[in-house]
Amino acid sequence: QARILMKRCDLGGGAPIIAVAASARWPSKRCPPDFVAEVMDRVAELVPNATFWLLGTRDEKLVVDAVVSRCKTAKPADLAGATNLGTLTELLRRSDVLLTNDSGPMHLACAIGTPVVAFFGPTDSELTGPYGQAHAVFRSSCDMSPCFQRECPRGSRCWDGLSAGAVAAAVSERAVAS
């Protein structure tokens, strides 16, 4: 199934494959779609042959659609709702890097050895990983972070201080190193 989806979406073919998890169950863990799209566009400029795919459940389709619609340079494949756990695992295994928030796919990617670039807002990367040298973590500069609240009491301030350029550089570095 992973091979079929990759072929249908024109992923890979010797080009770096970048997986993106833009959603999460907690609304406060969802990085704004504008920011995620900006990071992807910057990666596409740094690694022009990179291919992108967005993962998520059917319930996360609106978030994925919002990211896709905001991309100007990156042309991501939308696979939200198109995978089961086995297919997701294999797609992550075939990806060069996962751009994500604190989420289940982040832990899955770490477990199978796929490098992760993760953003943390309301949760604490010291408690929930990703662990290891292959990964990069970007943390909020909000003075309440980590607050562990499912809804941001300050209206999405969880993402204050994140630099799209720095995140894109970390993704690009891992994408070309694989």
C-alpha cells in the first residue's frame, strides 16, 4: 500500500521525502497552518527536488487542507485519512525526515529510526521526546510553556518565538543527509 501511494503521489524517485504531521488531538499542539506551510516552502527552496506528504486521520483533514492551501512553493501530497497504522509506518520508514508537533507519529518515526524535527508548545520535550541525536526540537518562547493545557489560554501563543527559517534549515539538513 505504501508503494502504491508513493507512486500515485510521485514521492521519492531519488528525491528527499519529507513527511509532515500538522495536526494533533490537542488544539494547543497544532502549530498554525501558515507557519507549517512557510516552513515547507522554505524547505522546497533549500532542497528544490524534495517531495512532501502530509499525514493525518480523516478527522484532521481540515487542518491538512489548510496547510496545503497555504503552500506556495512546496506541492505536498495530501494523505490524510488514506493510511492505516501499517501503511503510515512504512511511509514514515521511507521518508527522510518528519516535520511534526508532539504527536503519536513523532514517536512512531523515532521508533523506526526516521529523523524528526519537532515543535513543542504546550508540552515538554524533556518529558516526551524525541530522544536521540538525529532529531531537532524547537520550543515555544511563551512564558507559560509548557502549560500542558489542551486549549491555549492565550490564543495560540504556544508558537511564539519559532523561526520558520531555523526549522526549515533543520528539516533540510536531515533531508539531504539521508
